[in-house]
Amino acid sequence: MSWRGSGNFGGSGGSGRNDGGSAFSGGSAGGPPLIYLIGAAIAVGVIMLIIALAVGASGGAPAAAVPAAAPTDAAAAQTTVAVDAAATAAAAAAAPAAATATPNPSILTEPVGPAVTTGSGTPLSLGSDGDMLVFDTTALEATAGKLYTVSFKNNATAVQHNWVLVENSSVDTVVAAAAASMAKARNPAGAVPPGNTKGLLVAMPIVNAGESGTVTFKAPAVGTYIFLCTFPGHYAAGMAGQLTVK
């Protein structure tokens, strides 16, 4: 069985030839072939796709790099802070050490002598007479075997003093021992006789001007004793007194 149309594609008025031209050739107006237009469109599309991919790739790189760099920067910042903190702590620890002089072991800071004891006893108070090289009290009394606490106030404005109790016969020995101690310390604050000096009973450390010193001691046997200042030249200038023990 066959089928046949009643006419051709050109219409009843045509001769059977398409004057509009082939799909792959130019039309009657002389335009470019359709195949070229399609190819050009495809080429443009491909180029645009390549550009889009390239832009997308280059635009995504910084975004990916930022999170990776951030931890590194944070770690570096933390390291810097840690180093600065350590340096500050080291400087803070070194400052007090630099500001505080090393103590001189030859300078006594506590009372010495065989009669020195701990605790407290009956108070005995005296001081220096202003800037004069004398005590404001030159006579003290005590009871043998009883505890006494001497409070000495240096009332001078610049000169150092101390209070030292000795046996009458040992004054020169104690003064010489104090001078030797000062020479060893290379400092007038070292002018205190050692605790084992013959005839020494009590020796108070050197007291700075305007400050006070205290010492507790057990009163010796009945008799009279000399107290004096062993700072260089003070005993010779008359800075001495007498303790009478009953």
C-alpha cells in the first residue's frame, strides 16, 4: 500500500523548488549559512563557560585560603603574647632582686651576747640625747636573775647608735672587738662586737637615726655594769652609762 500527497512541498503554485534556500546555505537575501551561526553560538557558549569556570576557580581560592591562614595568624599571635608575658614576668622577678642589695653577713641584725634571751621582761627605756653623743638616761637598775626588755630610741637626725652591756673590766676589749667587726664588714653598721667577745653581756645591732631597737636579757649577778654605744668614737666621746644590779 502506498501513500501520495495531493501536491508537493512547494505548494500548488510552485514548481517544486524551495526559493528560500537550503538550511545549510544562505537564503535568497544572501545571509551567512545557518551552520556557521550555530557553530558561532556554540563557540561563544564554550568560551563563556571557560571564563565562568576560571572566574569561579580564581574567586574561590582566597576564600579557601582565609580559613587556612587564620589559625596560623592566631597561633603566631598567641606565641607572641606568650613570649611577651614570659619576658614581663622575668623582668618583674628580676626587679626586686636588683633593687634589694645582698645582705652583708658581717653586719649583725639581731642582738647577741650570753645574757640575751627570748620573750619579754620588765621594760627599761632610754635613747640618745638628740644629736649629742650621749644617752638621755645614764643610770639604770635591775634585779639579778630577772628578765628585762630594753627599748632604745635613736633620737638623732643622722647619726647611728646602739646599746651594749658589758662587764666593767672588759670595756676596752669590747670596743676593740666592735672596731674589728666594722673593719671586716667595711661598714659602720658592722660596729657590733661578736657574741662571744670576752666580758660582753648584751649587744644590740646598730640602730639608724629616728629608729628604735629592743633586746630582752636576763640580769647578771649583783654588781655594777657599763652600757655604751660601740659606734666608732661614740664611747670615747662619752656615750656610756651604768646598770646597777641588786
